[in-house]
Amino acid sequence: MIATLDAAAPVFAALGDPTRLGLVLALGETGPRTAARLAAERPVTRQAVEKHLAVLDAAGLVHSERRGRERLWRVDPVALASAGELLQQASARWDAALGRLRIHVEG
């Protein structure tokens, strides 16, 4: 589990910023986009969007590819699925702990 936590920490840190979370959601909903197009839909500059995308890329949440003069960004569904699995594991542990507490209190 430690390796999973070590790998997941940058993902959750990157998603902790509202702008970055919004970028991931936008890319997930609409598919690949350029930084310029993402910036046009937000109250931030293209340079700011590019910096946020760099953080998301470092966390493994997005990847880019060059198409001519532009760079298209897309979400990496594997990274999101891994984060989701970790959250499901944590939720199951909390459910089990609450079940034990209920038995102890009612018991």
C-alpha cells in the first residue's frame, strides 16, 4: 500500500487546486484541447493554464502530443482510475471501522 500512497500523493496534490481540477474535468468532458482553448474558457492566462498543465503532467494526470504548431492535452484515464481505486479502498476501510464501532456501541 505504501507504493500506492507514494504514487497517489502527487495526483491528489495536483487535483487539490480548483483550476487544475477544472482543467482535468474539462479535458475529460470535451476531449483533447490546446492550452489556448482551455484558457479562453477560464479567467486565467494561457501561460497560467500551461503551468497548471505542467503540474498535472508531472502527476501523470494529463499528457500532451504535438500536432503541427499546437500541443493537444488529454486526460490519462489510468491515473484517474488508480486514484479512484485508492479512494474506494479508503471508503471500504471507513465503512468497516464504522461497522465495528456500531457493533461495539450497540453490543
